[in-house]
Amino acid sequence: MICEACAINNYGYVNGFSTLKAAEAHRRRLFDIQYLFCEMLTDAFMAQRGLKDINDLTGEQADALLLLTQELYNDLIPKSAKIRLEDIAEQDVIARYLAKKVKKAGVFLGMIP
């Protein structure tokens, strides 16, 4: 494990960013896209179950959902698409792409107790 500053510094070096600020912004974007996917999938799960609030999830459901969303993000979205998404400035374009993946992933939500 390395500290956040070192991770950003290394990310900038490996990916050829000229400033630490640029590397930090781009690296943050990586996480924002994954978080959005997980949030959209969580919303889909809650809609399927008729849940109104995140606090309505049981601990078991929350844990299973967290693991499943991470696995599906990695399984359904190829690395090349993740790279392209990082460079898209329009959030609605990203959301539309992810919505298609969430729709495909909906069948897996039934695996959660």
C-alpha cells in the first residue's frame, strides 16, 4: 500500500501528466465513473425491491451489492471503454453508456438476498 499522494504522483509519471494537479484530476475521474455505475446499479436494485432509502438495505444486502457492483463494473465494461469514458466531459453521455450496462446487469441483482 502507498499513500494517496504517492499514488497520484506515480499515476502522473506513468501516464505522462505534466503536473500533479492534472494527474490528480484525471485519476479522480477514474473513480467518479465507477462510483456512478455503482450508484446506478444500487438504484436499480432498490427499485426492483421497492426500497425507498439506502438505509432500507440490510447489512447483508449492502455488502453483497457492493461486491457485485464492483465485479460487474470490471466484467461488463472493457478497459478500452473505461479509457474512453475518462476523456468524456459530458456527464450525461457517460450516464447513458452506463445505463445500458446497468440494464444488462439487472439480471444479476436477483442473486442478492
